[in-house]
Amino acid sequence: MSARAAHRLVWLVALLPSLIFLAHLDAAAVNSASGALNAAGRLTGVAGLSMLLLAAILSARVPGFDRPFGGLTRLWRTHHLLGAWSLILLLLHPVLLALAAAEVSISAAAATLLPPPSDLAGWSGWAALILMMIFLAPSFSFFGPPRYERWKKVHRLAGPAVALALVHDFWLSRGLPQWLDLALWSTLALLALAAVGWRFVFSRRIGRLAYTVSDVTAIANNVVELSLEPGGRKLRHEAGNFVYLTLEDDALEAGRGEEHPYTLSSSPDEKRLRVAIKSLGDASRAAQTVRPGTKARVEGPYGRFFLSPDRVGEPELWVAGGIGVTPFIARMRHLSRRGEAADVCMIFCVQDPAREIFTTELHELAARLEGFSLHIHYFYREGPLSGGYLDNVCPDLGRRSIYICGPQPLNALVQQQAAAAGVPASRIHTEEFELL
Ligand SMILES: Cc1cc2nc3c(=O)[nH]c(=O)nc-3n(C[C@H](O)[C@H](O)[C@H](O)COP(=O)(O)OP(=O)(O)OC[C@H]3O[C@@H](n4cnc5c(N)ncnc54)[C@H](O)[C@@H]3O)c2cc1C
């Protein structure tokens, strides 16, 4: 199944309760304006809750679960969309019900919006909605870009919000035959509980592997590459995968015990793992000073950047920007260790020679790989990557699969130019170092 089909399936499951609701709707009940508003109010409740539960299910972060969806970053885009839609629908839910009640009387409408204190079912719904507004507000960037660690803490309110929404639903739900109602919501609720249980309890105990930092190499003044030796079971991964890395060094100035996603820069057949970390904020800046001997936890692998990293010989164009070179260096190291040829044209975009990273090793690897051509593009000297530049270094762009990993504007630019050169979207693959 393609990633697109897998995402469509998620939306279909999210919409299934609404479709069942519509199939059981009594046509006579929607003949009047208040009947139609009431049905619309209940429908938004059903759709909003099912999307909220699906969003919770998708947050599981089980290694491998993200592969059919084209990787965790894509899966979480769908998770975010489901969350956003569920908030919009659940905000509409009481408004539509109150409008329907207004046909009867204003006091009935007011009682829908402000239930009496004894109406625990009504208040559990409101409590769920208020918690949703609090934990989703940072995702909508209402108050500017959120700080990741704070965003993560606030996001934990999702658990109580889902629980309260379920209480509200089990108490008040009307519209489906009772057995179907129970079966549907219980199944979705159990899956959501299993997902959250894995994420916050079991993955911490059994999903994180023990490693020790064995070597720290300064790649540039703001990039280090850490080598990690396994303390027990070794992580199995493919080139292009990323992991959540937790550094447990008490001397670190920031980010102690925090998990951060980093792409593995090592070849999958090396015993140790390697990650190259660029100083981009508090934790990654502190990671520049990490010492050998530091204990680390590694969770993963996640992501599916290269569709089939072991298949060689297919014509490919790789475009890396800055620290976005990490998945490519992992694959080059892998190809080189296996002594394989590769029909790859690689463009590495850096701002100027002073900010080059890994270029000496990239040149060495490229020279060893038959069929591989490497081009370094300097932004300050040559300006943004242009169609002319691409044509020049990669004249057969149209027949290649394209892999892009870099800052968002670079990703967008290359996608545009590849599309203009006739490369179908199915052959353009991107990775972004951004999860929010
Ligand atoms: C799939 C993926 C692969 C990545 N691979 C690499 C890599 O190979 N090398 C590299 O240097 N960087 C990589 N990054 C980026 C790296 O995760 C962030 O630079 C780092 O987490 C920033 O943390 P900070 O506290 O230093 O910065 P902050 O200033 O706190 O954060 C800067 C931004 O980084 C993101 N971020 C921060 N903390 C986290 C977190 N715990 N989880 C997810 N995102 C977070 C947020 O979008 C935030 O806005 C990758 C990111 C992703 C999503």
C-alpha cells in the first residue's frame, strides 16, 4: 500500500462513525430547521470525537508503525490535521445543539451552553473542550511559535481531554444503535489507550536501548558527531532513519534527559551508531559539550526517507541543505562499505566555504563510488539554487527520483523545479527536521 493510500485509510476510519451515524439518521427528524441543526450538532460531536481518538492512536510512536505512512514526520502531519479538525468540529458541536434548542426556547439554548451544575455529562464535555483549547492553542501558534518542551508538557492534557470526551459520549450518545455505539467507541478508545500506554509507559521501559557515547568528533564549530556504543541489544536501522536520543549527562547545561530526534549518520552495518548534531537551540547547543562515557538512550528507528535504500543503480538526485546532509552521508557510508556503484547526482547546498560540514569525507566517498557525482553549491556566491544550475549539473533530472533534505524553502524550491522538469510527485521525497 502506498503512503498516500495509508493516509486515506486513516481518514476513512476517522470518518466511519460519522458515516454510520448518517446511515442511521431518521430522515423525518431532519425535516425541520431545529431537527437539521440538532443532527448537525450530533454529527460534529461524532466526527470530532472519532478524529480526536484517531489522532491519539497515531501518536503511538511504535518503531516501524510509521513506515507504511511514509515516515513519522508525515504521520504526525496527519495527526496534527486530525487534532485541528476535531477541535473545530467539537467547538461547533455545542453551538449547533444550542441553535437547535433555540427553536424550542432561549432558556433551552442557554441550558445547552451552560448546563446546570448537576449535569455531569454536559460539564465533562465542556471540560474536555476547554482542555483541548489549552493543549491545541500552541500547535496553532496562537501565541507565536511554541517552545518545544513547553508544547510537549501542555500536550499531555490530551489524555484527560480524551477521557472526559469519552465520559461525555458514553453518557449522552444518541444516534446509533446502542450495541454499535458501544462497540465503535470502545474499540477506538482501547486503541487510543494502547497507543498512549505504549508511548508514555512501555516505550520508556522496553523501547529505549542503552548506549554510551564513545567518541565525540567536532565537525565544525557548531556541529559535533557523536559515536554511540551499544550497551546491550543494538538498534537495527536503514540509511535515512532517525532516532530519539536522550543524553543522560548531569553536566549538560540543557536538554538533560530530554529526547530529541536525530538522523543516524552511520551506515546500518556499523556496530556503533553515529549522529551529527548541529547547535540549533538550547539542547543541541549543550550537546556540543557532551563527553565520552555519557550514558544515552536511543529509541527508534523512525522515518522512511529513502524508499528502498538497499536498491542500487536507480537514477537519483540528492539535494542536501546544511545539517540536512545527515541521511545522505549515512547512505554514502553504507554504499561505500558495500562497495556498490550508484547512479546518483548529489548537490550539497551550504552558505559559504566557512560553513561547510563533512565535505572532505563527502568528496572521498564520492570518489570511491562509481557513478556518483557531487556538487557543492554556495548560496552566498551563487544565489538560490536555480533551474539553470540543476540543468547544468544534472541534465537528466527528469528521469531521476529526487530526495531532498534541508530547510523548508530549499525543499520547496527543489520540488518546484523538479515538478517543472516533469518529475512526478510520486518520485519526489522530502525529509524535514521539523515536527511541529
Ligand atoms: C526527523 C528529524 C531528524 C532530525 N535530524 C537531525 C540531525 O541529523 N542533526 C541535527 O542537528 N538536527 C536534526 N534534527 C533537528 C533536531 O531535532 C533539533 O535541532 C533539536 O531537537 C533542537 O532542540 P533544541 O532544544 O536544541 O532547540 P530548540 O530551540 O528548543 O528547538 C528548535 C526547534 O527544534 C524542534 N525541537 C526541539 N526539541 C525537539 C524535540 N525534542 N523533538 C522534536 N523536535 C524538537 C522544534 O521544532 C523547535 O522549534 C532533526 C529533526 C527531526 C524532526
